Amino acid sequence: MITSSAPGKIYLFGEHAVVYGENAICCAIELRTHVQAEFNDHIEINSVLGRSGLNFEKHPYVSAAIERMKEFAPVDGVKININSELPVGSGLGSSAALTVSTIQALNHLFHCGLSLEQIADLGYNVEWDVQGNASPTDTYVSTMGGVFMLPSRRKLELNDCGIVIGDTKKNSSTKKLVTNVAELKNRFPEIVTSILSTIGKITYCGEYSVCNGDYESIGKLMNINQGLLDSIGVGSLELSQLIYSARSKGAYGAKLTGAGGGGCMIALADASKTVDVSDAIKSAGGVPITTNITDKGVVVE
Ligand code: PMV
């Protein structure tokens, strides 16, 4: 039996602006999706959603990953068990972590010899198969682990900072929010273009602060980034409540992560403050998860 796991991700800066070619910084986090794979006489997939065979409704990402892996091995009989620490559909890259982890488990079980670059590319293809569109960011960061400047994929170092995630438990559609921003940009091209370009500049300054381990500056830049995300309509009351409550308990900074409109926010906090920040998020109606940035990408355990 092979067990593999892959991390989820957060955006420190730059979501939405990255769609228009601006810079963003994306980080793998310690929350992971674990996939066990073993030989079986037929295909069986087990998760919290239940048991199925190859089933594109119930288990779309694993089914699409199996289909793609048939290019490299006869994946006809395999049993897959999924166990995830990542909330689904909330901007933390749960589908990418599941996809990449499944590919790596099959890669080892069937001795396909795929490299990490190949796994990231295949993962991106699987997300395309399932979603009809996808950004390569989630699958790349989940495969490699660490902190990346996008779109260049330059690797950055950021150690020892506490991240508290607040889940609003409200799902949102990335596609819809990206469309809304595009519509706003069509209506007010000069204003929205300059906001997106300012977000790109925040990321640029953020890179400098990340490289210097200057958490206070990172936090302040996250707050400015949040204000601009709000201005283009991807915030929500629930996100703001969690963000303001985290800031009031001493977080360096807090903002939404991913598409917004619901999903999750993140707060950057000193280790001595993470409990207070987490409690504040809970009191404001969110589900707090304390985690860290990780360099550990997809691995066989
Ligand atoms: O919510 P997520 O994790 O799918 O992130 C979306 C990030 C966007 O910048 C809004 C879209 C994208 O593809 O980069």
C-alpha cells in the first residue's frame, strides 16, 4: 500500500490581480490531504462522501486523475482511500491537494517514475478536465510546497510565522467572482486596472518584506490588499467580521484568501497571539484553524 499526501495553499497577496498578469505570493500550508492507494480487483474510491467506483459525479478529481494516469500504467484495479484536513471549496486548494496526492500515490504504486514537474502538469490537466478552467497555481504549489512568487514561480523563504485561517463556512464560486471582477473592470476600466496594478505593487513590496522576515510590514500590506479586494467586490460581511476580529486581537494583518465572496480569511500572527486570534475568529462566527507555511510538497509517507 502507498500513502501520499499534499498540502493546501493560501494567497499572502495578489489573488484576482494575478488573473491580469500581476504578481501574487502563494504559500503551501501544513493542512494536507492524504491518499492511500493499493491494488484491488476493481476501482474503488472511499471518502467522507462515501464509496464509489470510477465516478465523475461523486469523486470527480480522483476519477479524472485515474483516467489521466492510464496514459502511464494500466490503472484498472485500485482501491483509494481519501482523508483530508482541508475544508472543501473554501479557497484553500483542497481539490488540487487531492488531485496531486492521488497522482503521486498512483505514480508510486504503478512505478511510473513521474517527476514533480510532470505531477504538477498532470494535476493542472486534471483540474481542467473537471472544472473546464483552472489556474496552474494550486496544483504547482501543492506539488512543490513552499512559498512562490507568481507568475514567475520564483521560490521565496518565509519561516516561523503563525497563520490562523478563519473559515466562514460559506462556499463561493471562483468562476463567478472572477467574472464579476471582469465585469467591473469593463465598466470602470481605468479605476479597476489601477486597483489591480496597485495590488501587484503590494505583492512586489510584500516580496521584499517576506525576504526580510518583516512580519509587521507583511501584515500592513495584507491589510491594504484586503481593502483593495473589498473595493472590487470580492469581500463579504462574514469575511470582514473575521478579519476585523483577528486584527483586534493583535494579528499583524488579515485578509481574505483565494476568490473571496465567502470561503476563508487568513491572519498572520506572532506565535504568542495565535490563541487569542483564533478565539476571536471563533467568537465572530468563523471556524478557526491554526497552521503554518510548509516547504513540504507532495510526498509518499
Ligand atoms: O479561491 P481559489 O483558491 O480558487 O483562488 C482563486 C484565485 C483567483 O486569483 C481569484 C483566480 C485564479 O485562478 O488565480
